[in-house]
Amino acid sequence: MTLGTRGQSCLLLALHKRCKLQALRLSGCLITQPENVSSVLAIALRSEPFQMKELDLSYNPLRYVELDFPLQLNMDHTGESRNKPGLKKYASELTLDPSTANCFLSLSEGNRKVTRQRKERDYPSTQERFDECNQTSIPNRNHFSQIVK
């Protein structure tokens, strides 16, 4: 993103003398270069007195931004895939937890593929294992996957 003359003048108008800018949210603006962040901050620094405490750059494909003053910086959900159209940007590769897999499930391909078997598999007994349902957990996730017959 280049802020451009129009964007800079809009920001300058918004930051008049009595403005007390505390948060600047540029979420989803497709900012790609750290120098563009610097140009926005240079304008924001002109507000007297400078009170900005938060800069939100989430949903921008920035990799790294260095700031010379204390500021809460939000860069969550960055990366190339987040700014692409379509549903694939929401997909992620999952790894299944073998210690929770039901005994009728077989995990393969590095615990990324699950197949329901007719015969019970000889898995070690664990407290987390699903005994009643054809299920397995996904580590570090708050949900589970269920295999439909």
C-alpha cells in the first residue's frame, strides 16, 4: 500500500491540534512495506501531544515492523494467504492426535489422514482415547473431528 497524497492529506486533516489520537487501526489495508507504516506514523507523530498507544496492522501481509517508541502493536493474522480471495485462505493443515483416536480408526500420512477400519486396532490405553465414538482430537484446538459412517 502506498498511502498516497490523498491519504496523507486526509490523515493530516484528521490530526488537527486538538486531536488526541490513541489508536490507529489500519486492519486489512493491504500494507506490504514497513516504510509505509513509518510514513503513517510520521504523520501521527505530528499530533500534539502524541498519545497514541495502539497501532493495529492485522490482516496486512507485513512480516516485520520495528518501532522506536512504546506502542501496542497488533499484527495478528498476517501472511500471504490472508489477503487472497477465496475460501482456501481459511484452511490449515491439521494433525490428528493418535492418543485420542478411537480403536476403529487408523491414522496415516503423518497423522493427517484417518480411515475407519472394520477391526479394532491395538492402540495403547489412554485416558483421552475416544471409546464410544469414531472420533479423534486435533491437538491445540478447541474442537474435535468426528468420522461419519
